[in-house]
Amino acid sequence: MKKTLALIALLGLAACGADDPPFQPTAGVGVSVGSGGVSTNASVGATNGTVSVGLNL
């Protein structure tokens, strides 16, 4: 009984993600010039339209 419920729950969770669009990578770079000198920045991440994750370097 527990195995059957676990299998149904696993299939339900897998089906929930089946309709979502795949994650697309994102990236950005920048250069700023100011009184303190030149600074650079970069960012990488991924988004599927609803959820975004990223890292600023």
C-alpha cells in the first residue's frame, strides 16, 4: 500500500513538471567607469519564465 501511494505521488510530481517550459540560460556582462576607476560585473543564470535563479560575479 505504501509503495503504491509513493508511486502515485512520484508520478503526480513528474506530471506537474511536464507542462512547464524548459529552463533557458541567461548571461550578462557590464563595465562601469567612475571616479573610483573601472569596474566590471557579470551574471549567469537560468529562467523558465516563472522561476529565475542566478549568480552575480
